[in-house]
Amino acid sequence: MQIHLSPRHLQLTAAIHSHVADKVAHLEEYTDSIIAAHVVLLFDEHRSKKKDYQVKIHLALPGPDLHAEDAEDDLYAAIDLTVHKLAQQLRKRKTKTKEKEKHKVKVAKEIERHGYRR
């Protein structure tokens, strides 16, 4: 998986880069088909709710891509919460895929048993 980082209005340090790389790499536990991840890190000191750091992550996958974003007053917290949102989306996607396959197998067995589809 390729990880592309785009810092906006903040200095990208080695610590930030390694934190993002570690967190996004953990998403591969849910699926091996992640093609690329585009991470945008934004700092905006003029935000009204004191959530200065905003993180947006776009995952390129076969089929529909996934996207999540979060804003917090701590950059690392924003990264963690955004990755957590993507992990939830990946778990949901995996469950839907498994349920769809189960249904197809069930229908195929029913057709085989009865010779027709209900």
C-alpha cells in the first residue's frame, strides 16, 4: 500500500510521519486490497471551535473508495480518531461482503435441492 501525506500549514516531522504510517498500516489487518491511502493533515488556527487540527484520509480500494475525516485540538488524537472511523467502515464492508456470499451459497443450495428458485 502506498501512503501519500499532504501537510497543509504545518511542518511534517518524522514523528508525525511514522505515527500516520503505523496507524494506516494497521488498516491492512481488515483487508489486503488497500491500494493507496491519501492523508491530508491541516492546521487552521482560525477555526471557531478550537479544533485546530483536521485530518482527512482517503483509501483507494477495488470498488467504492472509503473516506473519513475528523478535527481535534490535538493532531495525534485527530489521526487516531480518523483511522478508527476507517476501521469501522472496513469492518462493515467486510461483513456485508461475507453476508452477500453466504446468501449466494444459500440460494445456490436451494436451487440445487429444489431445482428452482423461490
